[in-house]
Amino acid sequence: MHTSSASKQFLTRTSLTRLTLGLKLALGVSLGVSLSVISPLSGAAQAFNFDQWAEQLANTRVRNDPEQATGKQYFSGKQQDALDRKLTPNTIVQRARDVAAAKKALAQLARINPATLTPLQRASAASIRWSLQGMVEGYPYADYNFVFNQFGGLHVQLVNFLSQTHPIRNRRDVENYMDRLRAVAGKIDTGILQARGLGARGILMPTFITQSSIGQLDRFISDWGSSNVLVTSLRQRMENVKELSTIEKIQFNASAEQIVIDSVLPAYQRVRSLLQEQLPHTTNDAGMWRLPDGDKAYAVLLRQMTSTDYTPEQVHQIGLREVARIEKEMDGLLLGLGYSEGSIKQRMARLEKDVQPKEAEPRPALLARYDELLRDAEARSRALFDVTPKAPVVVKREPPFTEKTAAAHYSVPAKDGTRPGIFWAPMPGPDFRIVGMRTLTYHEGVPGHHFQLALQQENTRLPRYRRDRVFAVGSAFVEGWALYAEQLAVEYHWYDGDVVGHLGQLDAELFRARRLVVDTGLHAMKWTRQQGIDYGIPAAEVERYVVMPGQACAYKIGMLRILDLRARAREALGERFSLKAFHNVVLETGLVPLPVLEQVVDEWIATQKKS
């Protein structure tokens, strides 16, 4: 997941998915609920009380985050409907309440004796603790998340949520969409107040990020009225709503257009005016080091995103070692293809240029190729996995509003079956990503994020809050798995006969190793944006690391940890080791911090030894 999302919350996120990671760990929703103290009863009663406590905590969290509730369709009936027409509050007061409630929940969690819990409950408790601690630790630095950054900023998140996540299945969904559309300007204006206050304290986005966001806003504002994505997406999705007559569809479309013209576009213009006003006061300093206690803030984020205690220097050195190893392997393959002159980056650029499509409009053929690769990966995966998602996965082109700055990402299927898992592929052109198509498909789709996130959502053995990833736990597991999926394709010869595709895989891995160097370089070693670019990272990616500190480090660190755990299990179990069984353990555990995954794998190894 190269985004956002994500966080793709996780980025998830996006969707995890899409695009919404980074310091948003500190922007969680309210947990303010009166919970009974866990009583030191018998083991069975204790376990029952933990489950009740955790479920109530999760329910309250989602209830106070209507956008999350909609994305997950967490409730049902009138309760869900009431949430489906609201936007999540984004006030500073709400944020303070969230952290106070998280501290209270941590105190309650500390009263539970882990020995009285089942293995599943221990993993759940540890994951909840990690999430709540991250919220508390990140709270002092929540303002460093830049309200209107170009990747997961409020202006981007709202458009993506309404145009992609809010469901349009029936008349009521359309009515709720209208209510939310009317609320956009108010939420944007709250963000403007926050950004203006931060600017007065000298907490500003770098010049190049501010300029990028202004350009993004210009593209959105230029789509006036009927051509705006908030109108076109509604119009397109209403076509499948059979209970609406043609006249009703026209009326809803006209109402949406009017709201966008009268309310939404002026609000986005106010954001643009603010950023334009702040631009002369910005600098090109890129890293968190420039902010008050920026070193502490970065340490918190690096710990949360990698779920390790590595220092920036340690991560930097891991990156340098991996870069050297991967470049050596790539050099041999490039020489075999006749690319002998220049650096690895220069030779890969020539290779990419040589394999560019010849069609005037190659996007339809590229989408078809991505789909072909997805289906081939599904067939190949049968030899390595015996548990796979029921939900299908498709590939779609990234919408124009975000295509220029977006990275490829995955969004989870709708639980009611109305939306498949989606691998979003940006194709802004004029040059296209050809060499890395295969490994990108394995990362975002099969056996990467789709296998992981869709399976987690479908796994009824997990409590609801874990299936739906209610508690954020950083990116190391989710991104580490997707990078592990890329490596798995190499180990099991999916690239045999395709040297160019194998180079694409190595180039993607090199990219993740370089990320370790550049992310830590930017935020801890005072690297400039240009230094990141010169090291081999595209400008848009460097800018992503600037506004999502630490997240880029999750991929390689997570992959290395999963490989370590697999090696540990293989050594401990010998001939009894089963790759399919190991994959089942990892995937059925779902998104957890790496220390929790390690705990689960160790318990599985011990169980296998006994049996």
C-alpha cells in the first residue's frame, strides 16, 4: 500500500486504507464512556468481562467517528443510519477528550491479568494497549500533521470519503449523502481555524508542500458544478439505484450541484486563500527536526509505524545495508539485458523508457494487463495459501482529482458485497509504470493487501473490532505483509522467464530500502527535499515522507520481521513446518503490532511442538 491510505489506516487506508496514516494516530475519536472496572473474578468471568469491555470501548470509538462507522458499516438499523448522515468532528476540544478517555481506558486495561486471558484475548488486549498508548504519546505532536497536506489532508480525505466510501445503495443513502455534503464547508472551516492558529505559531508546511496543496485545490475548484467529482460520482452511482425514478435522480443531481457551487467550492477557495497567504512565510526545510521537540515527535512516529524501538540511526543503517545488497543483485540482471552504463537508477530509467507502451492512449490496455496479472496471481497462490478471501478484487484507475499526487493503494471490500476489494492504480502519464506492474499487483492485490485485509474482515473468529481494524496499530504489519508478498513471488519462481518483471520487483524492494534512508535522513539528519530526490526517490514520494513521517519505514522493517518469524518457525519445527499453516497464522491474526505478531507466532510454534 503506497499511500495513503493506506493507511492506505492504516492509513486504513484505506479505505487503508487509504491514505491517512502518520500523526493521525493522535487524532482518534472519542472513547469517553463510563466502563465498569474489571473485577478479579474467576478465569471464565474475567475473560467474559474483558470481551465486554473491549467491545464497549470499540463501539464507543466507532460511534463517535461517523465516517469510520460508515466505511465499516459497523452498526445496523437506525443507529447506523443516524451516523451515515454525519461527518466526524475535527475540533481541538474533541481531540483532548479522546486522549483523556484513552488514558482512562489504559488504566482499566492495566487491571487485567494477562494470565487469565485466552491467547486470542491476549493479542487483542496487547493491540488495544498499543493503539491507546500511541494516541497518548502522539497527542503533544498532533498539530504537526498539517491540516491541508496534499496526501491525507482534510480537503483530500473529505472528497475521497464522499466520492468513494459513502455508499449509494438506495434513496436513504442519497439523502444521507446530501446531508453530509452540506456539512463539508463547516468541517473545512474548522480545519481552516486550526491551520491558521498553527501558522501563527510558526508551524507551517514546507513551501513545496504548500504549493502542491494549492495546485491540488486549483484542480478541484476548476471542476465547477456538474463536472465536480462530488457530483459526478453521485450521478454515476445513482444509476444503479433502482428505487429512484429518472426524475428523482435528476433532482438529486441538481441539488448536489447546487450545494457544491454554493457551499463546498467557496470553502475550498477559503483553504486556497489561507495557503496562499501562508506561502510567503514558509521555507523549504523538510524534516520534523525544524519543529519544537521535532526529534521526540519523530521518535514517537517511528516507533508507532515500525512497532519497534529502533532509533532513526539504526533504521538509517539498515536501509544503507539493504540498498547495497539489492543494487548488487540488480546490477547482474541489468548487465544480462545489456544495460551496462550508468548507475542503477539511470539504467532502470532507460529500461522503463524502452518498455513504454506505444499506443496513443495506453490506459485501457494497462488496466486490462493489471487485471490479467491479478487473475494469474490468484491461480499461483493456491500452492501457497489454503485460506483466501471470499470477496473478489478488481483494479481501477485512480480518480483524476488525486491521480497526480496519489500512490497506488488498496481499499477493502464492502461487507455487504456491494463493493469488491479495489487496487487503485494511478496512471497520470505521460510516462507509465511498466517494469513494476507485476510486483505492484502482488503488493496491492494478491497475495498482498487483498489477502490480508479482506481475510481479516471476513474472519469471524476475531472480535468485530479487530476484523474492522478499529484500533490503529501502525503500518508495519500491513505494509510488511505486502512487501513479504512481493518476496514470496520471487521465492516461488513467479518471475521465471521474466527478467524485466524480476527487476521491477527488485526495484520496488530497493525503493523501500531507500525509503529507510531518506525518511530518517529528512526527519533526523536534516536532509533537504533535493537530497531525497538525488538518492533515488521521486519528488512526489519525498513529499509524502515529509507529511507522513515514519510511515515509509514500515514496509521494509515489517517485511524483515515477518521473514525472521518464518525462519524462526521453520528452524523450530523442522520437517513439521508448513508454509500454508504459517500463512494461516499470520493472516488470521490480522493487523496487530509486530511484537504481538511475534507473541502469536511463538505460541503457535509451542503448540505445534506439543502436538
